[in-house]
Amino acid sequence: RLQGLASESAKLAALAEENKVLRAQAKFAETSGYDQVGALVISRELGTIRGRLVIDRGANDHIEVGQAVVSGEGIYIGRIRAVETRVASVELLSDTDSRVAASTLSGDALIGVVEGRGNGASALTYIPSSINLTSDQIIVTAGTEEKIPAHLPLGIINSITRTPKDPFYHASVDPLLRFDRVTYVSVLRPTALRPSL
């Protein structure tokens, strides 16, 4: 019974932290210098290596390679990989080519890199041993990369793997949503690229 209560307490703490992230996302569009372009997912490739979507927006909509792609309440799912006139491909967090700098919800310092592992999975790597992360902790984008704003939710820390005397450690990361259920996304563009009305 005590284990069950401890588990429920951890889940509630994670939900409270997630709620904090989502409230922050509500203010994102007003303060970030980015606007959001909605797009429908028209195809997907989810496998042991690849994690990609094709969306119905492209160069005609001022979509560019490297722009962040979010779903739900501003949850980062990947970045634009290639652009054609009317469509674009999205490289998901789980794609083995995917890398994005990460930070914690409570700080702005770079704490590691989220790398795709295929099959919908990803891991936070190169975490300095001086940083103490815990399971159920939410991680966000660090904002150190061009076209990817800071503080976009990336996922929740699952398991942590440390080796004695190793200056770095790593952790598995659970996504905040299922990529196979994503049907609508938003691409974040600098407001300078917003077309005039």
C-alpha cells in the first residue's frame, strides 16, 4: 500500500510540473518572437531507425529547414528536415538522426542532449555528473540552437544510468505524447517571416 501511495505521489508531482509547463506555453506565442503555423500530418514513418512525418505546409508558407515543430500544448516533437513547395518533412525526437539541446524546467543551463533512439524512444545524454536529475522530471529545450526556442517541453525522465567516476551519465526519456497519434502540428516561425495580410 505504501508503494502504491508513493507511486501516486510521484505521478501527482509529475502532473503538477507538467501543468506548469503547459501554463507557460499559453504565453509562449505572445512573448517568444515566434508565431505558429498549423499543419496536418499527411503521412508518417515510425520505425526502428526513422521517425518522420510529412505535413501539408511548405516553402509557400515560409517553412524553413530547422524550424521547431510542436503539437498539443506546445510540446516539442521535432524539427523541419526538408521543405518542398507545399509539403515538408519533420524529423521526430525519436529519429536516430535527431539531436536537441535540453535544460530543466527550473533552469536555463544546458544539461545535455536529447538523442533519438528509434521506436518512439529517446535518451538524454552527456549529463554532467554534477547535475542531479530525478525520475519524473520534465526536461525542455535549452534554446541554444537557431530556430528552436527555449522552454518547449521535450519529455519526462524515466530511468537514469550512472557509472562510478564517469564525468557524464544518461537517462531514458518518455515522450509527452504518442507520435503515432499526432494528426495536427504547429511549425514555429520567427514573426518576421509572418506573411502580410
